[in-house]
Amino acid sequence: MKGSMIWNLQRYSSLVILVYLVYVSSFIITTQGPISFFDWTKFFLSFQTRFFTSIACIFMLLHAYIGLWTVGTDYLTERTLGFLNKSLSKIANLMRKMYLFAFVMLGIVYLVVILYIIWI
Amino acid sequence: MFGKKLQVSLYRYNPEEDKFPYMKKYTIDKPERDIMVLDLLHLLKEQDQSVSYRRSCREGVCGSDGMNINGKNGLACITPISSVIKRNKIELRPLPGLPVIRDLVVDMTEFYAQYEKIKPFLQNETTAPEQERLQSPEERDKLDGLYECILCACCSTSCPSFWWNPDKFVGPAALLQAYRFLADSRDLKTEERLDALSDPFSVYRCHGIMNCVNVCPKGLNPNKAIGEIKSMLHKNKKDIIASDRI
């Protein structure tokens, strides 16, 4: 993958998250008086909120994955772990793969649970 | 000006004798006047002949004596001790992130490998004119702030991204030079140069923390050059090349 594509994905995904936050905040700010359970349910059960929440979650996970991949490829490498301990250096690549795999699995579970809560 | 005595804490490591590096404290008589850190090292060398460091031009041109002075990278020969001294103490360490050969002497192989990677020479396969390839004053102006780099490695070795990935991230010094050739109207390999930098590590590991700008002893701005490279990578390459030719 090209570096510019990853760079763009990270920036645009943060913009999507920002737009979603503005969308939810505007509901909270513009609702007259205290927000009742009925108002809250009506807002979150509307198709557009469900759709925006799903999109925002997908982009949030994408954004987080890029960030964690960057951290992993900075700190979980043969060189960086080698500064701490030479034996750690030998298993650095395995550790990084496990770390990314664990996050991908967690991300998939997170997404499935969120989509289940939102749509079913 | 500095009190009667000056305390210098110096990073010492001789792989033939020492198992681990250590900091050795030296006390020297206060200098009569403000001197450069390199002069201070000469005074130390008179005390202890085994102290090792690189130096050559002693006027900030060769870039040999880059080192970490009281926590900030700089050239010893153009850094007055008055500008770095803290409570009569100075701490001198080698450039961070590079393997230490001995004391303040580091192995620059990884740094030069990245410099080599960006092909730091003019690439133009058209027939050379009789005298020289001409540039307009405007085209020449684009190279100011780029060609002055002396490759002292102060910027690259102050960059955490270069510490962690010196084999993949090109580093601020080499990227400044990469942009020097991308901005040169006489160079015709813009597309190839951009292709070579388009992976996720070479340029995009720069997160713009500006350490490079903060330490550059020549007052250059590698971060700006990296930003320009990123802009070029984001734009349509054919457009850039077409505008180069106009």
C-alpha cells in the first residue's frame, strides 16, 4: 500500500469521526429542555443515526488500526526491542504480528457487536 | 564568567576494554574567554589522550563533530560553551541512535545508506550543452535552504522515527537532499524519485515533530522539505512533471 493512501485514510477517517461527533453534539445542544429516554431512543433508532454510527465506527477502527500499526512498527521491532534485551529482539517480529493480530480480532469483535446492537 | 572550575561529563566507551559505556567526569580550569565545545574537547584531550572524537574543519563546514551537547544535538566547533553550559556543567554524548564505535565517534553507515538511497546527484539524460545546464534565477531560488546541508546527521539522529527505523525511514537529512533534487529544474527523474519515496516508511514516518528543525546547526528546515515531498506525492505526478518542463 502506498504511504499517501495510509496518510489520507488516517486524515479522512478522523474527519468522519469529527463530523459524527458534531452530528451527535448538535442533537444534544439543540434538544429543548432535558433529553428524555424517548428523545434519546428516537434519535439513535433513526435510520440516519444508525447509518452514521456504523460508518463512524468503521472509520474509527480503521483510524485506530493505522495508529497501532505505526506504534507496532516503531516499538515492536528487532532493533527497538534489542535496546532492551537481545533475546526479546529475536522474537520481535512474532510479537508484532501477534499484537496486530490481537488488535484485528478485537476490532472485528468490536465491530460485529456494535453493528449487532445498532441494527438488530 | 563560568566560576573557577568547569565540570565535563563525557560519554566513554571503548569496546576493546569496556563491557558497557559509562559517563566519566572531568574537571578543567575555567577558560579565560568563551570557547567552543570543540576547544573544550581539545583541553580534555590534553588531560586524557584516550578521549576520541571526530573533527576536521573546526568552522561548521565539514559536519564531522556532530554530537549531543547537554541533551541537544549540535556541531561542537560552532557551539560556544556559554550557550550550553548549565550550573558550570556540560554533558557530552555521541549522536543518539547510531552505533558507537568509540566515545563520541559513531558509525554513520545507516545514515549514509539512506543518503545513497535518494540518489543525490543530478539525473538528466538529455545531451549536455556545451557549457552548462542553465536555470532561471527563479528556478535557482528554489534550491536555497536545501543545498546548504553539510550532512552532519544532527537532524536525523534527533528524530525518533529515524532511531526506530533507520533502515526504512530515509530521515530528515536525506529527505532534505531528496527534495533538493526534486525541486531542481535540471533534474528529469522526478517520477522515479517520487516512486522510490512512495512507500509507507521512506517519507511518511515523519510525523512532523520538528526536532530536525530545532537542532539543525545551519538553520535549515528539513520538515518543510518533507512537507513539500508529501505534497508532490499527493498531487498527480504527471502534472508535476509537466509543470517542471514548462
